[in-house]
Amino acid sequence: MKIIDKYIIRKFLGTFFYAITLLIIIVIIFDISENIDRFIRNEAPLRAIVLDYYVNFIPYFINLFIYLFTFISVIFFTSKLAGDSEIIAILSSGISFRRLLVPYLIASVFLAIFSFYLGNFLIPKTNKIRREFKNLYMEKLTQDNERNFHVQIEPNTYAYVESYISDLNMGYKFSIEKYKGEQLVYKLMANRIMRDTVNKKWKIKDYFIRTIDSTGRQKIIRGREMDTTIASLKPSDLYQIKEDFEEMDFFQLNNYIRDEKAKGSIAYKKYEIEKYKRLSGPVAIIILTFIGVALSARKVRGGIGMHLGVGIALTFTYIFMMQVATVFSAFGNLSPAIAPWIPNFIFLLIGLYLLKKAPK
């Protein structure tokens, strides 16, 4: 690695971490001013506010803004190099423009790996602590479903509950139906269902079980109370936890998606979108880095201001396209494996075009 490589990498990473540090300080100040009433009203301890909430808040916001500030950092310090004629001096010394991109590639790959680690391994751990604090002192993250809730818990097996109270682990008017093809072969109905959190079993009360064999013969069993194991039914199937995928690392997310697909459920879709967003995001850092170099390597009359304006517009266009693709995937027929990669593909083409037109 040559001196010029170390110089550019140091400028790149130094500008990035300086900018993101300033942003985090500003965001924390605004967040404190917005939530201080909740902290006081719910008597949140100062130690918990600092260590459980804000310390675990930092990795989340670094990863949230890493694309924007990578792009801004590249444009800011590269425009300054171009404005001071350092780019011209480097190219005039015999170093090709392609060779000049090497330190940018090294720094962007480092930030991409850093982002991948944050999003898939560190942040899920810190989110567990942060979300526990949030659930206690800010807002309730567990939400009971509306009445008359249906869920598929296995292929051809469906559960129904009229209402479920997650705080009590209790549901009313519960039933399970199993089908073979289009024929109903098993039905369990109970006035009440309760979760035994110690033995990991369900307790059903005032129930009857109806089974139908291949000849159409029926058998009915009635009872007052029974402990039963419904392996495929989890309490979380009967109520919602807001954005619970935030607490899942890469492997847990994969396991959850696999289990939901095995059940024949379509609830996995938003989790699959999250999975591919975590994979496509780090790649976007590399693409945006090269776009930033291509935009800002030329010395122009508008200077840094012109480059920053174009850079911020492109970054928000990328974020907007990502949101549009995600919505089409969540509510349309666009595959979750394709949607998060569409903005990357479009911006890759833009980057290749800009690099071709960049000063050599």
C-alpha cells in the first residue's frame, strides 16, 4: 500500500466517522428532548436511560445512516482534493484513474463489512436491550391482534381465536382445523385456552374434539379441562410484536423464514424482505462510493456545494427507490429476493456511466 493509498483511506474513514459522530450527538439531543416527558412520567432510571437505551441506540443509527454519510464523506473530501488540485497532481504523476479508485474500494469494503456485521449480528443483540427498555418506559411493543384472528400453523392446519390477551397468555373461543385435501379430518374447539409458561403446554377448557376418518365416520370427545401440546402453535402466533425481526440475527432470521415456509404460512414475507435488505445494504455502500468519486473528482466552479447537492439528491433517490421496491414486494407480486437489489442494480449502471465520464 502506497502513501497516497493510506492518505485517501485516512481521509475517507476520518471524514465518515467524524460526520457520523456529529450526527449521533445531534440525534441523541433531539431524541432526549422528544422523550424526556416519557422518561419522567414512567420513572425510567438514569442508568437505564444511558446504558440500556442510548448506548444501544448508537449502532442502530450508525447503520441506518451509513449509506448517506458514506456518500457525503466521499463527495466532501474528494471535492476538496479536486478543489486543491490534488486529483490533478495524482493523475499527472502517472497514476491512472482506475488505480486511484483502489483506496476508495478498500475503505468502502471495510465499511460494507462493518455494516453487515452491525445489521446482522451486533444490532439484533443491542436491540433486545433497547426494545426491553422501550417496552417498559416508552411504548408497548406487544400488540394483541384484532378479534376473530386466523393463522396457519402447519400445512393444511389452521388455528382461530376470537380474542387473545398476551399479558395473561389467555385466549377465548379457540379452534384448530386440519384438512386432508379439501376434507376436514380433525377439529378441536375450546371456550378458553391458556399457556402454561413453565411446562410449555397449552391448557384448554370446555372443549370438544371431532375426528373424521376416510369413510366419513365421526368421533367426538368432550371434556372440561385438558393439558395438551400443540407443538406448532406458539403464543407469538396469536399476538403481534412490533418489528420483532429487529431482534433476530442473520441465522435466527433464516431459521424463522424456514419454519414459516414449512408451516405453509405467508407471514415470512416481511422477514425475507428484511433479510435481503441486510444483504443488499452493504453492497450499496461500495456502489455509492464509486458514484461519489466519479461525481466529485472533477474540479468545477460550484465546488463542494454543487457536489454535495447532487450527492444528497442521489442518496435520497436511492432511499426512495428502496422504499418503493419494498412496498411492491410486501403488498405485490415482486419477489423479496429481488426487490432490495433493484436500486443497487440501477445505481450500478449510473455508477458505471459516471466512472466512464469521469476525468482520466
